Amino acid sequence: MQRTQFPTPLSKSPIAIDSLASQPVDWLLTPDEVAKRLSVSRSMVYKLIRTRVLPVVYVGRLPRVGETELATFIGRQREGDR
């Protein structure tokens, strides 16, 4: 079976579709969604993003937070409480 390969938008080098299927999906959340999950204001989320406490990726000019990064952030906050 021959693998279909497509170039990735950033690297321009081909990757195998089969390798994408085996990776877990990490949904990207808007600042509003993050604020709801953390029970904080949207401006607090933007402050966490601006101070680089909460890692983000940008889709165009729009900040998005991966679910994995949010879980890591929450875990770091819990460890800091001890």
C-alpha cells in the first residue's frame, strides 16, 4: 500500500497521512472557552497569554490554547498550591 503524502503548510516537506491518524487530536480553544473552563474573566486569560504564562498558538492573529497546554497549566497551578 502506497502512502499519500501532502506538504505541511509550515515546513513545505511532505508528511505521511498515516502518521497523522495515529496522533491524538488536541483541540484549540478560544480565550472565551479557556475563561469558562478556568472560571476567570476573558481579560485574565489575555493577561496570562500576554505574560506568556499560558502558551498559545496563533491562527492568523487569533490566539488559541491547546487542550494539552491548558491541562499542563492547570497541573502547574495545582503543584504550586502544595
